[in-house]
Amino acid sequence: MSEALNPVGVVCTSCRNATSSVPAGWIGENRKSFEEARACHHAGQFTAAALMVRRTLEAVCIDKGAATGSLQGKLNDLKSKGIIEGKLTDWSHDLRALGNEAAHDTTIFISAADAQDALELAEELLNYVYVLNAKYNAFKARRAAPVAPSTYWSSGQVEGAEHQGQADQTPRLRSGKLRPAPQTDPA
């Protein structure tokens, strides 16, 4: 498979706009498998799309260190490691089951609606594992880092003739909102 698989005319499962790319946080085999799932869906090959969504799950598991056993066991391992949780775990198992039907039950074919749902759920899983977690970790790291005192103070000028030329030293939070005044003991 080409490193730069860019299916033409694919519709983004989130915004419904035409696109040929996936978020930059998705890397390696999981990205390639998901792109191929979208290409299969676009070509009307819905059973193949469901199989590629299942393969995407396998790639995520391997990438996140759950590389042995059945896919069911790998997904449970991701849950126990805190990589996926709650509904995402349930969705992942449902996607696995759909992929199993696509692979092993030769009497059925996956519908367009089921393939579309599988793509949307897989996309949300990928966003959660690779994009949202990275954003959250960056947020936590930034909040834990020491902050220069100037971050907490406004650099603007105080309005009013009696304060001409004086810097506004109002305490501010990182968000720019006013820091609440310290509570004093009434005693």
C-alpha cells in the first residue's frame, strides 16, 4: 500500500464535507487501514469497509501495546490500561463484531448504513486515542508548568486621570479573567 493513500471524493464522517485526508495525529497502520476503509465505503464496498475498520482496531491495539491474543482480548487490554473507556469500549467491541460478520458470515453483506456507522465510530475512537488524549496531556502539562508572574497580571493601563501612566496590576488567571480577591479572616 502506498504511504500517501489519498482517496479522492471521500466525505468526512464528522463534517460531511469532501476530504482526502485524516487528522495528523493518526499515524502508521491505523491511519492506512482507516483510509482504506473510507476508500472502500466510497467505492460502495461496504463489507470490505467493515473489514478494514476491524483491521484499524487491530492496528490501534498493536500500536498501544495490546499485541497478543484475540481482538476481543486486545480491546479489553486497552480498557484495562485506561486507553479506552466506557462507551468507546462498547463501540470497539461492536465494531469488532461487525468486522467478524463481514469476514466470517458469507451469507450476509454489510449495509451502507452499517458501514457508515462503523466509519464514524472508528473515527471517534481514533480521535479519542490519538488526538484528544494528546490535547488533554498537553493541557495538563501546560497547567502544571510554573508560570511567570507576568502571566497573572494584566499589562494594560488603568483608566482614569488619577492613575495616568500606571500599569494595571489586577491579578488575572491564565484565561485572562480576573483572579478572585483573596478571602480575609473576619476575626
